[in-house]
Amino acid sequence: MHSRRRRSRAVVAFATAALLCGGALTACDAQGGNSPAPGSPGHAKPSPSPTPVWDTSPRSVAAVGDSITRGFDACSVLSDCPEASWATGTDNEVDSLATRLLGKARASSHSWNHAKTGARMADLTRQVEQAAAERPELVTVMTGANDACRHSVSSMTPVADFRADFERAMRALRRELPKAQVYVASVPDLKRLWSQGRTNPLGKQVWKLGICASMLSDPDDLDAAATERRARVRERVVAYNDVLEEVCDQDRRCRYDGGAVFDYRFDGDQLSHWDWFHPSKNGQARLAEIAYRKVTARKSAS
């Protein structure tokens, strides 16, 4: 009799457990208790971290752009000085971006300067095609100043054309170098350069040769018309920088400097002592510092 009652209680207990498991599937599993079943999320292996899109230590550099990247007037009057270039120069005073990234020995064989004095955005596609032949891992872009520096305000490059030219250059680059990284520097604040350089008599004499006439002509004229002219040139530069940022943002391997070059307050030490407009070696070194900081940052600040 006692053994029959014990068997009955066991059957009831088993049936009760079965009902609980059937009515609450999350409470019981194949292993019992609350342990996750094999193959459930609790046993999933962690996913490996994705490889960063931006490499902070590229192994080769090609530069495209205008007179600033050619080191114009950094070493002698009205002359290019590529050894003083912020991007690929070899001058110790500058400590260029290529030297900082690659070391001096490697920079001499794995960096190339395809910038041209006087170049505008319309010339960028050709420069990019030339740079692509080197298969660089990083391409630096600094251009746009000459699109604003025309003989008159009315002859400045229209913003729509500037955009179309930059987009064309980026498409050409991606056809040849789909995985290359691109660092885009903003156009400098030309009005700031006028304000700084106009205090120097020698600089103003050189400006009369036709350097950036839209901004620099009649440098001491402060009447309403001259003030309006300079304001319009500055507004155009701001619009160009907006284009650089917007187009660059559409490319996952492109970094815009966030307006760092435009915002930089060049002083007399950072301007060429021949034309008081282009960067001196000191100014080129400041550009190299900005570029190195942006290129080696974990995340883009723009």
C-alpha cells in the first residue's frame, strides 16, 4: 500500500513538471533549469571587430593641388620650392606630412608632388590621373584658392562648376584607386591673408604684379565697393569649402579637414617674406601639422 502511494506521488510530480515545461517554454530546456540550449544566442561566438576603413599610417603619399602645395615663394621670389611643400617636401624646417608618416628615407621614394602653380579645380582630374600611376595609399588635395583668385570677382569659378569639377576628379580617382585614402584641405581664408599682408610695403608691391587681384588689388582701399568686393571673394571661398566637405563626405575613404586650414590665423612668420600671401616654410610646417593631425586621428573630426 505504501509503495503504491509513493508511486502515485511520483507520477503526479512528473506530470506537473511536464505541464510547467509545456506552458512556459522559456523556463525549461533540453539541459534543464535556465541554461541556454546549444546553438541559442547565449552560446554565440562574438563577432570579430571590423577592419577600420581609414588607415592612420598609409605607406605612400601623392599630392595634388596648386601653388601652396608646390611651396611657391617659400624659398625664393616668384618660384616653386617643392622641397618646402607641406605635403611631400624634404626640408627639415617643414617636416612634411610625408616625412611624418613615412620617415625621411621612405618619403624620398614613396611620395610624389603633382600639384601645379596656378591650378584650379578644373585641373584636378588631370593631376589625379597622374598621381594614380604611382598607386599611392594616400592622396592629398589642396586646391580652390585660384578659383577665387581671379582678375575680378565676376570671373571667379561658379560654385556649381567647382562642384562638378571636384566630383569629376573624385570619380577619376576612384576608377583608378578604389581603396586609396583622400585628405582634403580647406581653402585658406584669403581675406585674412589680405588683412595680414597689407601691413607690409614690400608685399603690396608684389601684389601689384597680379597676385589674387580679386582680393588683393588696391589693398589700402577701404571704401564700400572695395569692402564689398573682398566680402564676396570670402563668401565664395566659404561656398567652395562647403562643396569640398559635402563631396568628401560622400566617400567613405575621404577626410575633409573640417575647415582647419581656413580657420588657421597665419601671421607674419607663416607668410612668405617675398609676397606676404603664400605660406613661408614656417607656414608650410603649420599646414603639415594640421594634415598629420587629421590623417592620424582615429575618427574624422569633420
